[in-house]
Amino acid sequence: MKNAWSPLFLGVLALLGAGALLTGCNSTPELTQANALALIQAKYDQIPPAGATIMVSKLGMDQGIAAKYWLLTRVYPNMYWADYTLTPDGKKVLKLVKGGDVIQWRPKNTADKNYSVAVITLAANHLRAHDLGDILDEKLPGVVIAKGAPYTEGVNLNGVPSALYDIAHNPGNQLSTKRQADYSFENGAWVLHSTE
């Protein structure tokens, strides 16, 4: 009787084992919002921190004068071109994209409301990922299991003084961008496949 039970017992074990393997193969851990966001942020944190580029409009130029970041040092005969020189206080918080210490203000005419110049904050930070949307199944070339979600990539202004922070929030500055993150399930874990 002992031998009669052995094949039956082994058959049941084999069926249970096969069921467990099939269940394990089809069981993919959930990609949570927190994990998905953390994967994006980890990518950003691997990139060296950098200053934020800020577009300075006429309003921003006036705010910069009030904050003593630059001084008006020359007005041209046409009365709308000017040169502004960075002050020692200005040099502590920003640099000019083109280098040097003179902002060359060159609008097309007196009515040019869209003219601006670019400055870069000396406070260097990593970009920030936030506001992740719904995570949905996706199809990606060469990927067996994939998901994707929209998110917002934001400029980080930590350490930027309040006057420069205010200038950064003037119209014409883009401090965030909508992007798409794609994830793939590889070697038993979710990984960030790409961002676009």
C-alpha cells in the first residue's frame, strides 16, 4: 500500500508545483505611485545639480535693481537700449548665461514687451519629479511587461534668495514641464525604462 500512495502523492506535488510556477510567472508586483516617482527622482539625482535658468523681463530688471543685483550703468541714444552691471550682491546669487558681468538690454523697440535676458542661479539643485498621473499598461518595443505614466518635471529653487525667486515666477518663465515616464519589469523588479 505504501507504494500505491507514492505515485499519487508525487503526482499531487507535481501539480501543485506546476501551479505555483505558473502563478509566480504571471504575478508581477504592483508599480505604486510612490515607487514610480522614486525611480524618476533617482534618475534626476544621478545628474549633477545645476543652477536654474531664469528669463528676466522688464519687470524682472526693475526687481533686480530693487534687490541690488544690478545697476543701470549706460543708456544708449535710442533711449531703450541699456547696460546693467552686476553688483557684488548679484554676483553672489546669479551669473549671466553669456558670461561677464554686464547685462546688455537690447529690445527691438520701446513697445517690445517680450524681450528678456537669461541668468542662471548659483544655487544648484536637482530637478524634481512630481504630480505623477495614472500608471497604465503600455507596449514598448523589446519589453515584455511595461507601464507608463505622465508626470511633471519641475525646477528646484531651493537656496535661491526671495527676490530672485520672485523674478523666476514672473510671466515668461517655465518652471515645470509635462513629461512621460515608461517603466519595464526586468529581473523581478520595476525599472525606469525612459522619460520623454
